[in-house]
Amino acid sequence: MTKLWGGRFSKNTDALVEEFNSSISFDWRLYKQDILGSIAHATMLSKCNIITEEDRDLIIKGLKEILAEIENNSFEFKVSLEDIHLNIEKVLTDKIGQAGGRLHTARSRNDQVALDTHMYLKEEIKEVSNLILSMQEAIIEVCNKYPKTIMPGYTHLQRAQPILFSHHLLAYFFMLERDFRRFKGAFESADIMPLGAGALAGTTYPIDRHMVADELKFSRVYENSLDAVSDRDYILEFMSAASILMMHLSRISEEIILWCSSEFSFVELDDAHATGSSIMPQKKNPDIPELVRGKTGRVFGHLIALLTVTKGLPLAYNKDLQEDKEGLFDTIDTIKFSLAVYKEILLGMKVNEVRMRAVLRDDFSNATDMADYLVKKGMPFRQAHEVAGKCVAYCIAEKKALLDLSLEEFKSFSELFSEDVLEAMQIETCVDKRNSFGGTGSSQVQKTLQIAAGIISKEKETVSVYKAKTHF
Ligand code: ARG
């Protein structure tokens, strides 16, 4: 097939090279953005008297027909036409003749692919942000379902102090809030309009790039034509945000996988969200959290791959940059799927409150509160720590829990102990007294839940801004 760029060539492209060079198998995804971008470009060209209004109308009509054909699956993407841009331009020219050939005036594929990817990513960040919001709402719903449930809090995966289960889950809410903000930063970087770089140096035609930016709902225009076609920072920012998000989802996955084990038995996944074993009839496996944990690897991989592709690339466009898209698309698909599935996992999960509470009876996680009790009676904290440590060692030797000790036994460690020590060391008291800002005390957690609700409304406003700055 004759190429749109075939003028200076005297041989056909080698079949293997054609296949290797082509990106249509994955960049077809950009068709809506490509068509919308071309319509805006043609409109601007005619307003600037670079093409006639008749040509503009023919171009727009042809592009709309192509859009409909792609959407009803009657458009045939051809590897020989390399990528989405040439596939559309060739069919347009076949449809409308010479006017089609005028569309590419003052434009290069280098700026076209940059434009499409910026627009595509803006749409996807809107979707991802909505999914983060839904997962955060699910977290709040689960917190409200189990407002009084107490579980062991851990450091070094050793039981440390009792905490509210809702307090534990809310930690993930705030990780997701930071993820949301990072994606907002990526949106701002994607919200810059590259078209009109004219391959690299700008163009001799009297174009109006700001008009195209307004038409396509961009806030800014690239100030430098070389930067416009070489920049992939906005994709890297998105992939960095995606990697950190996946790291968070991988951490919650690891916890849920542990909690589902017989050793912990803290939670049970809904039957609809777990799978069985083909050989062991008793098994109920947490495949979905495991898969999310596993898929984190490919998202990190795509980030490193694109950093490596762009490192050392001379300005401006190089074909290496075509390698940005498969990793980007896979990152988008993976994080959207993971967020959507996680919301369901959380909402369906049953929490074993009895088991969580039972393990706290004799695990000494109220030892800090024993030390704090002595401090409040006047003992310096270091000394109180020592006394409580001795009590724990005594209990281990005697196979007792701290709350099993008699007042005499307490007093043998310090005269400062009196009857109220038992009340001070009740697990419920230990949790509820931790009322410092951001702590696990139930009145604090209620305040944190209110802060979380405020964050949700702010995030919803941000998503409305995204809606105003995107098309679909
Ligand atoms: N398919 C190419 C890409 O994705 C489009 C730009 C190609 N430009 C060029 N001059 N070969 O990067």
C-alpha cells in the first residue's frame, strides 16, 4: 500500500519492518481523542484562513463518519497504515479527497500523538479519581459498620497496643487521599496543549494554538515547541502516582491475606470474592488480594520501563517514545480494575470481632497502659517502663495475663498501684483513652471520620472540575 509519507521512497516497506514499526494494535484506543483533536485543528485552520470553510466542513463530516464506523466496528484498522493517526487520515482522504490532504497542514504526527495522549490521560485520571473516591467511601461504610470493634495494633508484626478496627482501616483512607492528590498533580501536567509544535520548531502558518486549547478544554499551551513533542513527564507522573497507589493496595492486600489465614482468622471474604482449590476441598483462597499484590509488580515495571526509555533521549521526538503507550494503557487498566474490585472486597468482608477481641486478653498489649498508669501516679516514664516490663516477665513465668494479677501482686512491683489499676488496664479503656489528635480513641475516630467526609466532598468538587475539562 502507498504510504502517506511515501514521496521520497522507491521501495515498499519490508513486511517484518512494517509490523515491528506499527502501533495500531494498541494506539487504536486513542481514536476519539484523535478525531476530536483533528476537528479542533481543522476548525482553527479555517478560522485562521489557512483552509476554506468548505474544506473544514468536509473534514468534520468525514471524521464524524469515521468515528461512527469505529464505534460500530465497521472500520478496519490496518497495520500497513502504522498508527491510529495515519489510519484515520488515510480513510478520511479516501472519503473526501483533496480536503482530507489539507487537514495535516501545520501539524505533525509528533504533536498529534502528544495531543491524543494528553487528552486520553485526562479522561482516565477523571475515572481513576472517581474509583479512588468510591473505595474511600467503602472504607467509611465499613468503619461505620464496626464502630466499636477492637483489634491488636502491630509493630514488627508483633502485637503492640489495642486499636479500633476502624482506626486501622482509616489509615488506608488517608493513603488514598494522598494518591488522589498525586493524580491531581498528574492531571495538571496533562492539562497542557501540545498541538502546533509542527513536529519540533513551530510553523510558518498563522495558527492559533490558544484557540485549539480552548476548544479542547486545556488550561495551558506548551510554551516551547520542542518540549511539547518530547515531554512524557505527565505520563511518568501518572505512573509514579499509580505505582504508589498500587503499593498501598498491595499493603492492604498483604494484611487481608494474613487476616484470612486460620492463624489470624480476623476476617472472612465473601464467598463471591474468594476461590476454591482444585484439590483441597476445605480451601477458601484470597486470590483477589493476592492478584492485586502481584499486579503491583507490572505497574512498577511500566514506570521503570518508561523512565529508562526517556533517559538519554535527545530532543525532540524519537520513535522510542512510541513505547510509552502499552505500559500506560496497562497501568490504567490495572489500577482501575484493582480499585473497583477492592471496593467490593471491603464491602463484602466479614469481620470476626469476637476473635479479634479474644486474642487481646492475654497478649500484654495493655503493658504500655500499665506504665502510663504509674507515670500518672508520679513515677518517671523510664522507671515505669521497667516496672511494667518486670510485671510482664512475672506473668510469662506464671502463665498469667496482666489483668489476672491480684492487687498484692501488683503492689509487690510498686506501692503506687491501687484498685483502679484494673480499670485503667481494661482493653476498652486502653483504646478509649488514646484521644490525642489522630489517635485511636473512639471520640477521636469519630472526629477523623468527619474529617474524612469533608475530604470526600472536596474530592467530589475536584472530579467536577475534571468533568468540565474533559469531553467524554
Ligand atoms: N505512532 C507514533 C507514536 O506513537 C506516532 C508519532 C510518530 N511520528 C513519527 N514521526 N514517526 O509515537
